[in-house]
Amino acid sequence: TFDSVVGQNALTTTLKNAIAAGKLAHAYLFCGPRGVGKTTCARIFAKTINCLHPNEKGEACDQCESCVAFNEQRSYNIHELDAASNNSVEDIRSLIEQVRIPPQVGRYKVFIIDEVHMLSTAAFNAFLKTLEEPPAHAIFVLATTEKHKILPTILSRCQIFDFNRMEVSDIVGHLRNVAEKEGYVCEEEALNVIARKADGGMRDALSIFDQVASYAGGQITYQKVIEDLNVL
């Protein structure tokens, strides 16, 4: 759910309100540094707009046919393209062919294009027409770490959401929850060091946390963290 996205409250509230009001754009651009939740947010958005019985908070119900398909990763309403490795005109053309087919379950087909700045110029141009006049059931979510590399003609057709680097306090709070679920005992100062080392990226913070947890066993102390990470 959107509540699981850490440190992007203004952004998730905007998306939830848009879903509740039924005012969805046809294209969104999620920008921001790596590991702050762009792709995660895009997947949650795709799941929520297809939910058949959303709750009063605007979150997905997790019980209807569409939500169950999303949770089991067998939904046909979400298509992900990694533009870093599929950046040719042919890749975009095969995506455009998928766009024409309406969804069987749920209302929308969501196309998530990750690292969209890696598309070749020819691929961007092939994509423009579809982005300009998409069918009513298609929604595009483009994610990028480098907004300045995207053509202005694409930017002008998207609603742009800028993801922030995460605050140390947000990362510490999330790591504390993870530690409780996994049954680790952590010192607050140890989590602070991990959060600062992650430099605003939750994915990096979780990787460092896993590494330190392997080194320290069940007790994650400040001393063990600075030993493992070579922090002076």
C-alpha cells in the first residue's frame, strides 16, 4: 500500500487523492535519485487504480481478484519495461502493440518504463504519438534518475513527481520496523550510522543493514556497525 512508501508523504497523498477523485493523468514521470521508491510507488499505483473495492483511505483492498493477481505477480494489467536494456525502436513498438489491447480484469493497463532516459531518440519519437493520444485504458508511469536527459516533448505530456532523498529519521524509523520483524536487537546509534551511510536511499540502507546483520548476528551495536563499515 501507499503507507509502505517511506518519506514521500506529499507525493503519495497527491496520488491517493487523484485516485479517490478519479482524476488520473495518462502519463506520469517519477524523478529522483536511486533507491527512494520510484518503481515501488509505480507498482502500488498500478495495483490501487485497478482495485475493485478500494477502502475509504484510497488504498487497495488486497482481497479482490485484481489485487490478488498483483500480489501473486500474475496480473496482465501491469507491464514493466527496463529501458536501460530494452531501448530500441522494436522494444517500444512491441509495447505500443500491448497498449491497444484493453484489460480483462480491472479498469486500466499500466505501463511502467524504468530508466526512461536511456531510450534512444528513435524510440522516444516512436513513443511520442502513443503518449500523445493513448487509449482510455492506458496509463504510463515513466521513472528516471536523470530528468534533464528526457525530451521536452515527453516532459510536457507528463505529470511530474519529484521524489526526495530520504531524511535520516525516516530511514532509521523504517530500519527499526525491519529489525523488529526480523527479531534483531539494535542500538539507536547503530541505525543512525547506517542511515547516514545510505545517503538518502532506502535501498542502500536496507543493503547495508543486511550486511551488518550478517556480521553482527542478532545484536546490532554501534561498535559492530563501525567495524563492519570501516567508519571512523
